[in-house]
Amino acid sequence: MIFSLLNLRKKTAAILAGITIAALCLWGLSIWQDISLAEMFNILLGTLIMLAAIMLGALILIASFKGMMRLLSKVTKSEIETPED
């Protein structure tokens, strides 16, 4: 592999190789289908924005569930500790 000549770690070399292969595949696809570079960039940007929105939504959902679980555990814990009349 050409990246082994740069004295990179295996993971870093694999990431760089994957990005390079993906870029070359997209370049070949754009030439084959006569898609302009600007249109290909717009598709890539839209995909990245969609993925970021999905990840942000998942983080918000996880944080809200954890917050509700903590609140629920505090409420049930305080109900158990308070003596009933």
C-alpha cells in the first residue's frame, strides 16, 4: 500500500485509502453519467447535512430519555424515603 511509505498507522492509512477510493469512484461516476462537479458537490453536501441532522436528533432523543429516567428514579426514590402517615 502506498500509505505505508508515509509511516502512518494502519487505521489512518485505511481511512485515507477509503477516502481516496471513494473520491475516485465518485469522479468516475460523474464522468460516466455526465454529472457536473457542482451537482455532485450539492448531493454530497445534502447527504452530509441529512446525516448530521439524524445524528443530532438521535443525541437529543437519548439525552431526553436519560433525563426522564433520572427524573423518574429521583421521584420514585423520594417516594420510598418519605414516611407515609
